[in-house]
Amino acid sequence: MAKPDRMPLALPWQGAHAAGQASARGAGEPYAALAETHSAVVFFLGDLAYKLKKPVNLGFLDFSTPQARAAACHREIEVNRRFAPGVYLGVAEIGDPAGQVCDHSVVMRRMPAARRLSTLVRTRTPVDDPLRQVARVLTAQHAAAPRGPQIAAQGSRDATSARWEASIRQVRGFAGLASLGLWPHLCPPGRG
């Protein structure tokens, strides 16, 4: 299986905005912003977004090594380009001060915050038709996906419920730690 594009960490001023194209940021959106989930940090810079996987093992996902994070970045590009080829641009290699690759990041085109589903729902913008379109695309992909006993077992109600419950148990203890500045204690330097 071929790996998607590898790319150097792009500089925001080299993106579409610098080339004279319209910015992906909506009016009033900051040039730089940050979003965090239980498994990644997304840095928004200009017209690009860089998703850096956290060095965590949550059972249902294991990003605990640089190799695992690199593989996850490449897989994310491979899977999501099928649905949004103009958004998922590639995988950037992140280097340390000596120039050695120490991590990887998914590089995406930044989408306007005003078009996020949460924003559309909060502003009572009709979303029925776009959600139906997404459901049709996903249904077609799943209908064409490989099948087998292992896939069927993992897709069962009980297996899905077990993953949800395990995920909630694992991250519950971390609630509020990032906002208190305690995240470095969870992922100390050198833990890769």
C-alpha cells in the first residue's frame, strides 16, 4: 500500500492566502488558533491546520511511539482523502533542532469555523440536506467495504459499547488537567 504524500512542514505565508487566493478563515477568525482533543492537538495557522497526535495509548488507539503516530497520520490521509481530497494535503515531518525527524503531523486545509456543524446547529442553520449527503457518501463507502467475521464482531453493538465505555473510563482521569497546565506531566519530554 503506497503512503500518501510526505511534505515539509508548510509555512502559513506560503499557502493559498499568500498566492492571492481567498482565505479559508472566516471574517473575524484569528490567524492562529489551537484546538485539543483527547488524542490530538490541532494548530490553525493561516489557511492551514496541522494535527499533531498526542503520545497516548487509550486502548482503542495507540499513539505512544513516533512510529505509531506516523502510521496513524499516513492512514488518516489515506482514508480521509477519499471524502475530502482538497482538504487532506499530506503528512509533514517535524524535525528537532538537529534536523532529525521526531514526529509527524497531518496537514489539512483550514475550513471556516462558521461552517462547522456545531456552529450551524447553534445558529439554527438548516443542516438536514448536508447531513443526508454525508450519510449517503458514508453508506456507499461502507457498502463497498470488505466484510468478514472479525469486522462483523468489531461492528457489533456490544463491541462498540465496550470501546465507548473503555474510552470514557480512560480519559475521565484527565479531565481539566490540560487547562491547569499539567499536560507536560502526563507526556514528559523524551517519551516520544
